[in-house]
Amino acid sequence: MNGVSKQRLLLATRNANKTREVREILGSGWEVEDLTARPDLPEVEETGVTFEENARLKAVAGSTHYDGWVLADDSGLEVDALGGAPGVRSARFAGEGADMEANRALLIEKLRDVRGKERSGRFHCVLALAKGGEVVRVFHGTIEGVITPAERGTGGFGYDSLFVPEGACRTFAEMSGAQKHALSHRGRALAALAAYLTRGAEATA
Ligand code: ITT
């Protein structure tokens, strides 16, 4: 770190996979905490109809309890043949409280008769950055791809074993973390965030 202090941020999530990926992508110059150690803070109801609305809700809620940068990630998979579903409902596609195995099984079932290019979709990640209870900036990242008919691979999380990004032949779950992050919606959104925060830090140095 050449004597430069680490930048700190609170990631307003209880999804440990998101935290792991954010730490991997941002690297060692950042200290990233999340809400897993804060059971006292209430769950935020994701009432928004867009990723951005939900990211903003989570960022503002987290920011009222934390002195410093708070980042919220709202993300999910949009499938064209399903009119954009599961979309903002990606975590609860098979119903409230459903686990990801059930969500993936439902996606496989719904696309059973859909062939080839019709199986197109994309992952979206929207990051809302807040401070002092207000959103200061929003960052978007998207990766186009196709949904596989069956699960492939054991890496990653969520829908990774069903998604082949454009230009690749492996699913995200068949890639290393670094390979996924170089292409992923979260990697793209975080690159924009890191550039923004680094510029800000330089401007105030
Ligand atoms: P928080 O709201 O606490 O952040 P969550 O899991 O509920 O956690 P979301 O509401 O943003 O988060 O739901 C996103 C879902 O979309 C997530 O549970 C995954 O199933 C899926 N998802 C998001 N990013 C993904 C990725 O990189 N790979 C695979 N699936 C992903």
C-alpha cells in the first residue's frame, strides 16, 4: 500500500457472496465491512420496481447507521423470453424465502421449450453510493449472455451455473473468480465506482 491508508466502506448487504466478490474486485486497498455483523439493523424491504430504486433504498438505510461511505448492490438476471423476469425478483423468483436451488430449478423449467438465441438475457448490477443518509452517485454494470438448459460448474453463486456471458463458452460458475470479475456486471459497476472514489480522493488530497 506504499504507506497510503486503506479506503473504508460499508457494503449494505447480508449476502456474503456479494461481499466476497466486492472484496476480490476492489482488492487490498479497501476495507469492506458488511451487515452480517450487524443483526441489530433492520432488513430493508425491497419495494422498488427497478434495481436502482432498491439499491438506493438499501444505501440510504445503511447510511443512516454508518459514518462514511455506504455502498448497496442490487442485482439480478433478466431473461428476454420471460419478459425480463426474474429481474428485481431474482432472489425470490420461486417465492418469498425460496433458496437459490429452487430459483434455478424454476428458471430451468420455465425455459424448457426455449431454444438457441431465444435464451438470451443479462445480469445487471446497480451500485448506490451514499454518505450521511443521501445517495451521492449510482453506477451500473451489465453483461449480456445466454441461459444454459442445465447447470454447469460449481463456482460463483446465484444463477452463475446457468449463465454463459457473450464471447465465452463457459458459465460464470465454470470460471475462476478473476475470470468472472473481468466480464461481470459487478466487476463493471465496481470499476466505475473505484475510478470515481479514487478521483475524489485525489481531488481532496
Ligand atoms: P442484499 O439485498 O442483502 O444485498 P440479496 O441476495 O437479497 O442481498 P438482491 O436483492 O440484489 O440481493 O438479489 C440479487 C439476486 O440475484 C441474488 O440473490 C442472486 O441470486 C442473483 N445474482 C446477483 N448477482 C449475481 C451474480 O454475480 N451471479 C449470480 N447470481 C447473481
